[in-house]
Amino acid sequence: MQAGEEPIRVLVADDSAISRKLVEHALSEKRYSLVFAKTGREAVDLFAEHQPALVIVDWVMPDLSGIEICKHIRSKKQTNYTYIILLTGMSDTEKMGEGLAAGADDYLTKPFQPKELISRVGVCLRIMNLQRQIEIKNALLKELPITDPLTNLPNRRGIEEWAVRQLSGAARYKFSFWVAMADLDHLKAINDAYGQDAGDTVLKAFSQILKTKSRRNDICGRIGGEEFLFVITHATEEDALRVIECIRAEFEATIFNFNGNRQTVTASFGLTGFAGTPAPDFNQLMAQADLALHSAKHLGRNRVEVVETQPK
């Protein structure tokens, strides 16, 4: 057991004091934290209390059998999987199949040698370790594709996954849906003059302003380079425009200090959306917002342009 690691919780359910002692002796290392049950009912209660990683249970007990305990454990929703080793005095292959079908992962025939139990528990530990690695990788895979690593905002995929669900709700329940696309003006000049870190500072500052203006039923994210997307729902066109204008003004007023030089940066915005009509494709809305953004750029930057929205 390494420093900082929590001991592995093991529930041992057996009405035989000798069997319980054998298991306790075999798993005497500090890496194991053992709790013991003398009856099936006690085993069920201790399982609920401790949520052990490993259960070693005897087939034959006075009240609930090992098979019934296996079925009980497998019927419960668990955050982490519980590995079950079934102890039995029977060597009938058909019976062993019944135990595995009930949810046991492995079985051990009594009487057993301590080394044999340690070997079976070793298999359990390897499976637990593999499962932990898979869970970590799955969490990373789930998080990375939808999050921009610089700003910690959703990326384009993350926004699209959210927006597609919201669009169907907007069409069904007749609430408004506005898409604003933003592009930071002349960010390349900041990168060229002061370096990539300065440009990253600007991107982070803009993303923070977006976060503070985003409500629970909105979403904002970075879709690439210096381009951002902001989706606003349950708002009138005037309110949506007011929010975007507020973001534009606050960003323009932000002072950056690069190597002793005070600098300001601006952003251009394109806004589009719909209210009370059948929902268009999200990519169509993005294309409309991009068209409005290009118009803002063409008209001098640091402004908000609205493309004609669908009829209300």
C-alpha cells in the first residue's frame, strides 16, 4: 500500500468462525480494511454501509444464501463495481455456473489455502486497477473534445451538442434563441508585438467577460482562434442586442499592460436568431451570425451587426 492510498474495503460474509479467521489471516496486509458478517442479513446491511470494493461470501449461510447476496448486490446501482468471490464446499460445475450467473466474479472451493485466496484477490485488484484507468481515460475523453483548454469554455463541439437540444426545445415551447458570433479585432498585432502569451491573456479576459454575462440557460464558448460564440435563450431581440453591446463595451474598456505598454483591444459581433417559428438548423444560424460578423468587420469593427431574423 502506497502513501496516500485508501485501504481496499473488503466484506467477508461467512457463518464459520474458522473461515472468517482464514480470510483475515490471508488478507492481513494494511492495504485491506476488513469487515465481517456472520449472517446473510448482516452482510446486506454492512454492504449498504461500507460499499466495499470486494465481497467474499459463503454460499451456505443460516438466512440469506451467498447466491441471494450476489443477486442483491447486482440489483443495486453503484458508482464503483464490487467484485464478488463466492466460497463453497461444492465442486459441482453446474452449481458453480449458477453462482457466476447470479453475479459472482469468481469462486473458491473450501477448504482453501491462503495463497490461493491471495491469488484470486490479486485478480480482483488488477481488474479494479484497469477499471480505474479506463474511468480516468473516459473522463478525459469526455472532457477534452468539448472544452477549449486555454479558456476552459466549451469549444464548437460542446456548443453544438448543447444547442441542438435547446433548439428543439425552443421550437416546441416557443422561446427565443439568439446566436452571436464574436471576433477579436487585430489580435494578431498583439501577438506580433508582445508575443503569444499576451494574445492568450486577451483571449482569457474576453472569455471571462462572456462568462459573467452568461445566464444558466445560455452558453458561450471559443470556436477557434480569436472567434467566440454566445447563445442567448428566453430573451427578446432587444435584450439580446443589449447584452452583446454590454460585452462589447466592457471589453473595449479593458486595459492590458504588456511590457509597460497600456493597450486596449476591441471585438466585432454578428447576431441572429429566431423566436416563435420552427427551429432552423444550428449551422444555418451560425452561418447567419457569421454573415452579420463580416458586415461588422466591413463597417469598421468594434460594433454589433444584426442579420435579418426569421419572422416572429
